[in-house]
Amino acid sequence: MLTFDDGLASFQEIALPILERFGYPAILSVTTGWLDRKDIPDQYRDRLLSADALRHISHSPLVDILSHTDRLHEGVVADPMGNESPAAVARRYQQSSGYESDKAYRERLRTDLAHSAQRLATLTGSSPRGIAWPYGHYNAIGQEEATRLGMVAQLTLDDRPADVRAFPRINRLMLYKVRTLADFEETLLFRRPKPPVRLIEVALDDLTGQSADEVRRWIRQLVVRVRLMRVNTVVVDPFSRDGRQVFFSNSSIPVANDILHPVLHQLQTSGAIHRLLLLLPANVKSKSVFQDLARRHPYDGIVLTGDWAPGDIAQLRDNFERYRPGMVCGVYGNDRAAGCSDFLLHTVTVGEAYSHDIQALRPGPGSYVLIRFPARPSPSGIESAFKELRQANIRDYGIVDRTDLNEPNLLRRVAVEFSRHVPPDRKD
């Protein structure tokens, strides 16, 4: 099935004649708020279908027209520092009133989707049977409101094959970096090799009470480290080390600094990160804090640390998946909970007198090794740790991030070892 988003004029000019020539059906998803030619993003200006053109296309038996929302194909301010996130999933933030309530958020989605459905029904003569979520971002609340309006089929960009068992979600592939027929086949069949996991765990304690400018400077330095080390997975700890404070707005635990969303947003938009994971400790007394964490922030999964029971993990996972369907769940070195998670993480502390903990660990498939270096590790300690990784043939690994890695010589040393290590039997 071919799908075309946004409602570009090139669909009528280029794609539709080819579809008609070969008798191939397609889906066209239209952002109805752009049909009136107001408030159009610069990259779409003078490139969109007109209302008359859309009405003409609707007569084609090959084209099914769906909603791409009315005005949700944009970002909204989602934190006190002014960062924007996709409007379909973000809770709006205003300096005067704070974060958007659950009720206001649901009403905003309901109003937008109803207007889009009505506009398409007026133009085409029939209500849309589905929706393609802008940027591929969606959650259970949006799904509920779309379904209530008759938009049962829901097109996503989740990175997994389409499966009838997932209906009404229909996962799609975006074809990019496809240069040959072999590339096309590998992409279509999900056979393209996945890169090794390169992970860092980041704590936010240094940002307690810091000003917005100091937070921005810290985030810029973090993004530099991530890029130099070719990191593709980041675990962010939103709780203070003592567990008494958090770094996000909530209703039950004191806030050290409401900066989690800016950190996640800048990492997400850096272009280097495949997965953003939130670290969740088991010793948090108020479990309601996880609800506030889940609904207001961008993430691709969670990582659990501490003594979590499998039943608690399943319940927590269901809660987070409501706001991020298809997310992953990892557990820190807790084999008892392995059946409730997608991967395990094992931490190895490296001292100056290097021990062979990594060789003894021998993690299996679906496991990552996380190295914890001492303050200002020596070059020999760094080299020994990564040599041990190579000898143990460990493919997926990471380090616990440290602020002293901002020192150029130390950062360069870690970055070189961290980014170049690949098991000897691979040709990545």
C-alpha cells in the first residue's frame, strides 16, 4: 500500500497519473487546516493541493482520502524554556497557567479531529475512514478520539512491520537512503542490519537550581559528547540521586528544576539518537509521579532499576505505553524480571586496577553492558575497558556519562575508543 501525506500538489501532478497507469491504489492524507492557505509552514508554501483539486481527486476509485489532522501538523510550546513538541502528543505549556490539563488536552484533540473530518466530508462527500498521525507521533488518547469520529484505521511510522494483530494501527515505512533495488528489498522486509547499540546514561543532578542559560549550556555540551561518541541510545535519569527530588513538573515530589523536557527535546532533535529511555527507580514512594512523567515527555522506552516485581513492571509498562505505544522496556541486571522486559543492562565499575568483570559477565542476546568509569579515568583504564569488550565479543554497550568528559583530551580519548569498537567478526 502506497501512502502520501500532507496533501502536496505533486500528488495530483506526478503520483496520480502513475497510479492510474498501473491501476495501483493509494492513500492520500490531507492536513485540512492548510487548505485555506493560512498559516502554512514555509516549506509547504505554494506546494499544496487546493480544495478544488482535492475534490477532483476524491472521484478517483484508486485514492482513499484520510485525515492528517486539521492544525496538529505543527509544534506547540511544551516546557518553560520554550521548546516545541508535536501538537498531537504534547501538553501545551503557558507561563501564565502552566501545563495543559488532561481535560483540556483531550478537548483540543477532539475539536481538531472533528473539524478535519467535517472539512473532508464537505469536500469529498464522505467522512474519512482513517488518520495518518503527523510526524508519526500518537497516543491512546488521540486514538480514542479519532475512533469516536469514525477514523478507525490509524497510520503510524512505528519502526516495525505492519501486523493485522496491531489494527487499528497500521505501521508504515518511510523510504530513505534507498539507492538500489537490493536496498529497497532489505528495507521492505526489515532485513537491513541494525547498528550496534552505543548508549550513555545521563544524570541531571548538576542542573539543580541552575538558570535557563546554564541549562542550555549544559545541554549543548551533552549533545556535543553524544555526537562525538556516535551515541544512538540515551538513558536519562529524571530523579535526583537521593530520590527526594525530580526534574519534571508533578503533583507529589519536590521539583529540583523543571528541565527534563528541554533535555529530552534537544537530544531528540539532535539527529543522532534512535532511542530516548527514562530511568525509573523502584524506591519511589509516590507511584503517581510516573503518570506525570509518562504523559508530558517524549521517550521511546523505560529502563527499570531496583527491586521491581514482574507484576509491577507489567502495570507500569501499560501506563507508559498509553502515551507512547510500542515503547520498549529494559531492566538493570534483574534476571528475575527479564521475562517482562525487552532487554537487560549490566553495569561494570572500572577501577584503576582493572579487573576482568566484563569477561566474567558474558551477557547474552538482548543485553547491554554499561561501563562506569572513576573520576578522571586514566588512558590505560579506558583502553583496558574497551579491550575487554572486544575480547568478550560484546556488540552493544555504553558508559555512564560524566561532566568531566567535557575536558577535550579525555573526551577525545573516550570518544575514539567508544565509537570505533566493533567485535572483530563484524564489518560495520
